[in-house]
Amino acid sequence: MFYEPERGHGLPHDPINALVIPRPIGWVSSIDINGMPNLAPFALFNLVAYMPPHVMFAPTGEPTGRAKGTFKDSLNNVQATGEFVINMATWELRDQVWQSSIPAPPGVSEFGLTGLTPIASQLVKPPRVKESPVHLECKLVQIVRLPHTNPDSANHIVIGKVVGVHIDDSILVDGKVDYAKITPMARLGYTDYTRVGEVFTKPFPKWPPTSEAG
């Protein structure tokens, strides 16, 4: 089939988020101007630069149940404070990751709703999730506003510079992160999720190419 997204797909469910998979989950902790912590997962998330490291997450449109033209707490908080933390979403924490996506009203902390433990960061004010094995402390670099099908709303890309990295020593083996000890959680399409269960290693190709294949 072929379709133009703005003209409709004719399927019972929108397939677009099932076509770019799997996607890492950016589990973003932030605080509002009154110091209230917020925690929310974002399926539009990734590392976008290495030196220095930068990450992005993308809040889409207005939150469920909110008025048109309003935006998600994570976006509002980062705009106000210029800081956030990315906590690694793991399979062991999948229920808490899911619970933290609840469309709670402003002023309600998802840390309390999920039973997770907020702990202090080193270089930024938003707390980290103690139960997560990896945290990236970030300073806001840029927010890019993108169009939305609703002219009264908008999509956004939040780009942050990673200024501090926490790695639990238990997931380091011979100086490398052991994926099996983390079992990262990832997003598929619709309401589906997956986890990293198989890994293969293959060095990058070099020039000139060789006849080696596989």
C-alpha cells in the first residue's frame, strides 16, 4: 500500500509508529519552577551527537485530556528550568515506565504514583530515578517547534547537552556496559514494547572494501 499521511491511511490503526522500530525510550525527569518533580517516558528519543554528547526527546502535541494549545509538563519544565535527566528504561522497570506515562495534571509527581525513588543529581536540579542503572544529566541547548495537524498545537524537539553521566558499577563488565545486565526496554508500534535480547558484534567496514561478507 501507499498513502500520504495527511490524507489518511485507511487502516484501523495508524501504522507510522510501527514503521520506525524499535525506539529507545527517553525516561525524562524534570522539575517545575516550584521544585515539583515530574517523570515521563518518551518514545521519540535518541542520542544525536557524540562529542560532546547530545540527546533529544520529542513531546508531541497537547497532553491527553488537556486543553488545546497546552503542552506536556516535561516540555514546560525544561523550558522553565533549562535542565532534565534521562533515566534508562529497563525491562525490570517496565511497569513503572508504563505507569509514569499517565496523563496526570500539573503539580502531581509521577515519582509518587510509581513508587520510584528520586535521588539528587550532581550537576542539575531535576532528580534521578534511583532504581534505574543509567542517568544522563542534561542542560537544555535548543527547543525546535514543529508544525502539528492541529494549527492551534505544535510538536517539539528538545535537545540537551549531556553534562553528567551515572553508570551503576554492577552493569560494567571488563570496562564495558553489559547489555544483558540492563535489558533495555524499547518501544514498538501501537501499544507494544520489546526488550534487547540478542546482540551480535561486527566492526565497521574499512576502505578499501574487502570481499569478506556476513
